[in-house]
Amino acid sequence: MLGLKTPRLRRTGQNTQVTYDLSRRLNDAQPYPIQSPQGANIFIYGHDSGVTLVWRGGKRFKATQPAPLNEKPNGSSEDAVMVIDSDDDQPATKAEAKIKFEDKPEFEDQVEETPYPEVIQTLDLVLGAAVLDVAVMPLSPKSAQDTANGRAAILGHKIVFAVSCVTNDVYLITLPLTPPSPAAKARPELRNSLFASKAGTGAWGESITLLSGQSKPSDGLAIGLVPSGLSDRATSINRVVVASHSREASGVLRLWETALDQKLKPEASVEPFQTEFLPSPLRSVSFNPSHSTQLLTVTPSHGVRIYDYALPSLPPDPEATGPFPPQGSWLVTLYQPFIRPSSLRKPIVDAAWIAHGKAVFALLADGMWGIWDIDGADPASSASAISTKLQSGVRGAALTAFSVSGYVEGTSSLRSVASQHKETNTGEFAPMTPHSRRQATSNLGLATTPDRLSTIHGGVKVLPLPAPGQALLDETLALWLGGQDHVCVIPQVLRFWETQARKASSGGNGLFTGAHSSRLIKIQELSTSLLGERCCGVTLLTDISKKTDGADHGEQTPIDVLIRGETRLIVVRDVQASSSGTLGGPIIKGKRLFSKADQPSAIIVHGNARPSTVTFNLSRAKPGSLRFNPSFANEEGNYDDDSMADANETKSLPQPGAGFDFMNTLNDAADTTTDLNRDVEVEMLDIMGIDKALENLDGSRGVGRKKVLFGED
């Protein structure tokens, strides 16, 4: 029934990883910000034949009972049927012959607690072409009931998203927020025809609007609501704007505007109302979550620019029709720093809105990150005027100075730019000498060059934290750079910003840097779950229906990290943000191996709780030798019985002829979790006695004689 197989659960010392193996290649994956009515979280991923929607968590479907068989009290089931033809009978019309199916799913009363949210339902929308990008609205995570009472009431019962296909087409898709029941997916008409469930037929209650005008596939999408003051109030809450950029010419940005209401949707395709020709192709686009007419455009080599499609750059045309001008305005350009000592700027990997549209977080290709404060959102500063914030960085209509900046841990190799070796060969096809061959071989192992920095991929995703009742809402940010080795999470962006600003003002040595500091958390041990695949994208998931007690602000919402591989999705949960808690707090205190409905037939044995740390004595040195561990001997050189007893209690290597007893030691060593506070190097030096020997050698320098120590037999 479900498109996702049973996931693989893996627990590490830092997090819990749930891996979903798919049978198709993934091109994009995005979480939907609004929960379904039964409490399920939704995420959408694009693949080679269309898109798939996944409802994860929430209430399950009620078990369906089989329909009773039609029993005949009199006569047999093989009774003859008499057919009487009459000319007066009218043939049944097509509308009467085809009864429209009405889906009425039923769910359980309670949400069953499981070790991880289970997949309730999946739905495949076949578009007949590969989907490259998926875009959802930049909304805060909400429930369906809260959304229905808001400004856009249609979002309380409809899923609205946009996709771009390899056929140069862009589609706006709407379908019900409630997952389809198993009975709806098992309809006979869907089995009789292969095209009955194709997207656009209305089999799932969906509607599709074609957005045309592109001659090349889209490289990125963004979708946002139209503000209520830009069009008729009766329809403004039901209209959206879709932005797409492609590599036509030197780069093109197109915007479409259409209605969400089925009655107001056009029958033909929609043409763009604005087309902007760019000096270079864009990397990504995103709408401002607070000012929905502003669009953040990222160009790797030319900085980040903000575009407003509702602000005209030319005097208004009296003959123009429509709520929007034919051409918008570019508000400000945000420039990144240079690569020293060259005159090239560092390539921008990605950028995203933070502080609810008042600042921009940028990730550069050399591992550097920075925050541009556009609207005075710095939490460490008391001033709020934009003029005071931009006074040191504005150069005309540009901003060049970061409010705070830093580097991702472990990216120092990206910043060591290799020196350019001059070519001494005069001819283009000069033969390679042994010297030039060695030089070319050595250049392959050098650090990253400025040209190679432009090939590094990555991304930044921001998720607003739902916190009702608070005046200032915080956000969670996830970033990735290059691959699986640099996947990081900032649990609270504003607190992280404040911490970094206070450290910069105090020179990094301030004692009063905030009661609760925040930092970049690197997610570890992803290679086993990816199984050799490269990391292609990172985003964030949350479950607003589950609240946990936090140490700072009472209740916290658990945050999960969704990592997209080539053919699999990984949900990273329970990320250890510090020694005191997890990222957003734990989700379930007591984890059950099986659900209430599925009773296990196996015998489950729960062993005794082992101590947090286990000592393994791997030394085979004889007592009194240089390699012997001196911790077992007392100050007089004799061996204490208590220390030897402790040494005998530690687990040692198996001795020959011990039978299968060595399996106990191997099992204990394999089940031992990683201790982040353990210093392995110090333990190894202590076991081998090398540190003591080095101290003795250092004390005998300059005497003129070499002392040789011999161990007593």
C-alpha cells in the first residue's frame, strides 16, 4: 500500500537515524509547513515520473472490514437472467453510468506512540516527466485548524505547492490536505486503466495549473501568497505568485500570478506577468516570510540581491492592466568578501532569510558563514533604526559588511588556496618531461583553487520555531557544504547570533556571553545510513503536536533533520545539542519495540544496565617492563592487591584455549557507545608507558651519556 519500505533504524552516540530506501532517484524533497487534520506531517519529493506526497505520523486509519457476501435465501447463484429489449428504453447517460467516488477516511481516536513516526499514507502524482524542483510556501509550522482561521483559509484544507519539470513546464498543484483512504487507492477504476490516476484527472481531488513561458528547465522555484492590499479583497487571500529562474541567455527570472480557487482558475496556461533578464544565472530564490513581495536572489559570483515585484522601477503606465507593474525594482545588493590575495569574491553556496525576513544568512564555498543585518534585527544591539545598522556597511545601494561571521568546523582545507604555478612550456602541445610530470602530479593533491571553489555545492534551510504566546519567535537553521561531512544545525538562530556578537565584542574572552549560548552542531556518522551515496540536500522537519519540557523557555518543539541522498531519505532525530538535552528536546521518553496492535511472537530479553564506561585492558606487557602500565604499582614499586584486583576485573584479550569465552569480550566491546569525553590518545600512551619513558629521556639530556632502561624479568 505504501510507497516507502520499512525504514532502517540506527542509533548512534549523538542521534537516531531513520532511513527510507526508495526505488527511484530523488531530485528534490521539501516538507510542507501545515499539518493534516489528523495530525500527520507531510513532505513532498520529486522523482523521475512526478511527485510523491508522504503523510508521516498522526492518527492511523481505522481497520476496514470486508464487505459481506450477497447471500440468496431462495434459489441458487446460477439463476438465469431474462433480458427484455424495448425501443422505449433510453440508454443511460455517461453521468449516470459513472458514479463519482467520495472519499470519507476514518481515523483512530488516539495517536499511538512509536519509536519514530510511522508513514500513514503515500500518494503518487504521475506527471509524465521528471520533477526537478519542489517549492512550498514560507509559512510557520501550523495545524490545519489554526491555518483555516487565518488569512488564507484555503490552506486549512488544501495542499498548495509548485513543481518544475524537465520539459520546461512549471505546475501549480492543489489537492486535499487529508490523506486518501486505502479504499480510495483500491478503487476498481484505478486498476482497470493506467491513466485513471494520472495527475490532472481529478481522481484524488487535485487541480493543476500550467505556468508556461520557459524555453529551458527551471533551476529553482519559489512560491508565496499575494498580499491582501495588492488586489481585490474578495480574491486576494486566494492568489499566489510563483517565481522561477532558468539559464536562458545569461539568466532569466520569471514570475506568474494565479488564483487558488477552482472557480477562478484559468482553463488555459498562465503567462508570466514579469520577466527579468539577469547578468548571470541564479543559484536559488526565496520569498520573504514577512514581506511577501520581496524575493531573495542568490548569484554565486555577484552577491545576493533583493527584488520587489510590487515596487515599479518605471513610472506607472496608464494603459497597463493588472495589480502588478510590468517590471519590479532591485532594492539592495549584498556583497561577499574577497578571496585573499586575489581580486575574486568568494562564491556563495546559498543564502536564506532569517529573523523573519529582517536579515540574511549566507554560506560561502570556503566554509565561511555570515549574517547581513538588513532591518536592525541584531539581538545583541539595543538600537533598532536601519540607518544605524547599515552605516558601516552601505556603499550606495549595497551592503558589504557582515554583522557576525565565522567558519564551519573542519573546512580549513577549503581556505588554503593553492598557489598558481606558472607554465614554462611555450608550445601548446609540448611534450611532458619527468619534471613537469612530477609537478602535475603534485598539483593534483594541492588544496582547493579559486576555480574549484565554484563547484562546491551546499544549501541553507530555515524553519521558524512555533512558540505561541511569545513576542519574539526564534528559528532553526540547517546547512550542508560539499557532502555528508559538513552537515550542521543551529538550534536557535537569534541566540546563536547574540552569542557570536558578544564574543566578537569581547574579543572571544568575555565571561558574560549570555546565560545560554548556542553553537553550530555538526551531525555525525551519516555515511552508514547513506550507504555510499552522496548528500544531495538537507531540510528541517517538526511536529508541532508534540511538546517537550525545555530548560530555557518551558516547552520546546522537537526538530528533525531530513537528509536527501540519491535514492534514500534519512530523518535524523534526537540530535544531542549539548550534554543536558537534545535538539528541541526528546520526543518519546519510553520507546516501545512493537505497537499495541502487533504483538511479537519472539522472546525479548532485556539485559541488565551496563555502566556508562567500560575499561578494556589491552596490554600484554609483563610486570616491571617498560611497557607495563605503572598505574597498577604503588609508590614503593610493589603491586597492591586492590590494584591488581581492579586490573583483573577489566576485560582483557582472550587467551589461547579459552574456547568461546572471547565472544563475551567482543560483544561488550561492540556494544559500547562512543564516549565523546574520552581521550583515547592519553589512554594509549598510559597503557604503553611511552609518556613515562619520554620524561626519563628528557631528564637525561646534556649529560653526555645515554641511559638505557632494562625491564626486570
